[in-house]
Amino acid sequence: MKKIEAIIRPERFDTVKDALLELGYPGMTVTKVNGHGNQKGIDQVWRGRRFRIDLLSKLKIEIVVKDTDVESIVTAIINESQTGSIGDGKIFVFNIENAYRVRTSESGEIAI
């Protein structure tokens, strides 16, 4: 099993969520996060004053998937969240040793 963490633009979430649903993965954890990468924030002008926003709002999607589904999920996330502009986000893939469903005590892939 693998855990996929995708940090994406908030406005791209609905299309990513729909793509994951089509692939058979409706379950996910979504967290509002703030941060910056190479972009290091953006400059904006408000009421004639220029100011810098160092931490940008993003969404982090966490999903645990079967090893065989990793490539299709990552491809779907990239295709649906990519704008071609700096700040599109990142995807990280981690190994998961085991998963347990609390309600039934099931473990392994059946628990995801």
C-alpha cells in the first residue's frame, strides 16, 4: 500500500476529487494548508499599497491506495490540477506498512 499526499491549488480540488471518484477512490482526507516553495509567495497591491504574501493557501489531499493504482492516481491528480503556472503543487508517495479499519478490525488492503 502507498500513501499519496498531494498539495494543490484550492480552486482545482473539485476536478481532482471527481477524477479520484471515477477511479474508485472516494475516500480521502483534505486539509487546508499554507506554505510556499520556490515561488516564495506573491506580491499584491491593495488600496494602492504593495505587500507580500509569503504563505499561500493550498489544499493537501491524503489518500491510501493499492500499489497497483499509484500511477493512475498520480496521473489523474497531475492532469486535473496542472495549470502550467508556478505554484501548481507537489505530490509525495510514501510506503504504508499496514492499515486497519477500526469498525471491523479488518487490516491490509481490504481496510482501505
